[in-house]
Amino acid sequence: MKRSIQAVGLAIGVVLAACAYPADYPPWTLSIGIKFDQPGLSVMGEDGIPHGFDIDTAIYIAKYLGVDAERISWLEAPSNRREALLDSGEVDFVVASYSITADRQQAVSFAGPYLLAGQDLLVRRDEAHIDRPEALDGRTVCTGDGSTSADKIKRDFATRVRVTVEEAYSICVDELLEGEVDAVSTDDVILAGFAAQHPNELRVVGHPITRERYGVGVEKGDTILQSKITHAIQAMIADGSWARAVAANIEPSGYRPLPAPLVFNPPDTRTTSNNPTSPDPTLTEAVGQLAATANARQWQSFAALVCPEALAAVNALVMQYTPQYDGRIGPEVEDAGFTTTITGITQTGPDSATFLAHESFTNVPAKYRQYFKDIDYTGTMARRGGAWKLCGLAADFVEP
């Protein structure tokens, strides 16, 4: 359990690295909270062994902490019990499609995020009239206990929707198949797993109304474990394990998740630092031009400031987070605007640097504010042929 882990860590006075503790150090056990019924993410097998993307993530984290998979105890963590399991110490951490929100951060410390998703709808395949959440007026939608999905629909899209709540989404799916409800609402990556189990009977609508960041929940204030798990997730993405887990567990359903998220420093211990060395003036100018051309929508000029090998990925990321170019939402956000502001530049070497930028939006309909949240960008710059170029870009949503 978490308290024994901390005690051992303090006793031997070491800091975990990728190799964790020495091989001859006695192992201990971990208790991890997971979902038991989310195809593709987390399903408990009949043999008592779970599988899915969340499970692969949890096992990677455990190994980073020095604990083999065989020494993990898996506890079911329904949405309405995740905080209680952490508070009571029954689990060391929770990996259970746990969206990071401002409200939850008051009670839980999060590491990550490790996956991005969005709230959507699951309907019967022959249902032609439900193509967006507004169509649920007068219909019945099912969601899981402890989820805010139905509340979001009722508040912002379909005030006359009828809501039923079940302990598990698998029960909601059974009710949908039996015609007792008209739709199930939760995150698209979860719904895609259920649709893959019933390809001839169910489909995902494909109109996400939020963007969700899945984090690993730890007991509030446990910044030591929070930091170690954050570093584990960073390592999982960097060494290719994250992409392999996505390909093995999520993509077979036909769902294509968003790229790996920017894994932030633990929010409870985040600090800012200033580089004592002023960046090269030409670097400052190049970064400023990137922001200026993006804000002016001068995409050809913007592209000229990007490394050729990174252009496709950078363009995809920028377009993905720009309302006017998001084909899934449509004309409702065609008048939305955005402003990108550079918030920091750090030159890490003669020909290398990073910068931070903040993007805020205007004229976004209130019901889509959980979809077009403000964004923090991290850019990687390199000097090529005497000119600074953008060679990498990552983004993370800013919680209100």
C-alpha cells in the first residue's frame, strides 16, 4: 500500500529512476484501482487477469516503481468510488478513465495525463435521427453513476432529455441493445470499445462535445508518488510503449485516439523558473513570428518557419485545436477566434531551444467551452542553416 511504499522510500533514501530500485531489493505489492468493464481500456478477464490500455499503463507504471505485474492487486474502481478508494488507502493509485477536472483536483492529485478523449454518444446502428446531442430532447440517455456526462447534455444541449444512471456502463449498453434507452453517453474511447463488441448493432455518433484528459489519481497531497508516476508516463510515451499499447488495445475497435498528450509537471508542485541567460535575439524573433503568423492565419508563412520533417505533424496539431478547421463540430464555431501568446522562451544550447505559448479562444458557444478549452503549447526549436525553425509541438488543455 502507499504508506509502506513511502516508508520504504524514505528508509533507503533513494530517488526512483527508470530502473527503479536495485534488482536485489525485496519487492513489495501495489494495489491499483481499475474499471472491470471497459472494452479496449480495462476489462477483468474470467481468469482474474485484466487487460486493456489502462492496464498496460498501470503495469508500466508499476514496473517503473519496481513492482512486477504479478505483485499487483487489482481492485474495481467504479466512477462513484474512485475518490473513496484513494482516501481510505485501499488503493495506491487509480488508472480508470479518470478525467482530470478542476473540481476533482480539489480532492485528488493527478499524474499525467496519459490519454485524450471526448464525450460522445453510442446509439443503435439503425437509429438515423440521433446525430448530435441536441437530438436527445424527449429521448432517454444512460450514463454511469458518478459521471457528469448526462448533466453536460441536459445543461447545454437537450434540456428535455431523460436520464438514467447505472452502476456500470455495460448495464447501459445492455439497456441500449434491448431498446430501453436511446443512447449511452460517456467518452468516445470507451464507447468505441462497446461498439466493437456489437459492430452490427451499435455505432458511435462521432460528435464529441468535450475534450477529456485521463490522469492517474493518487491520494491528495501525495506529491512524491504523483511525481514518480508522471515521470513513468513520460517514459512510456518516449520509449514507444504508449504507441504500442494504443495499437494493441484501442485501434482494433476502429477508433483513432488523439496523439499522446503533453505530460505536465505535477500540478500540485509545478514551479516556474527563469533562464538566467537571455535567448538569442533571432530566436526570440522567430518564436514571435510563429505566434504572429498563426494569429493572422497566414499558414504559408507559418509553414516556412517549421522544420520540413515536422510540418505534417505540426499542421495536424494546429488544425486539430483551431475551431474553424475542426470538421466534427461544424458551422456552430465558424465565428470563433483565437489568440496565441508566447509566455516563455528557454535556449537550451547554441542551436536548441523550447518555448511556451498560451492560446485562448473567443466567440465559442458556451456549450462547447469544454471542447475548445484554452491550450498551453510547448514548442521545440532548432537552428537550421542559421535560421530558427519549429521542429516539435505538443499541447495540453487548461482547466478553468
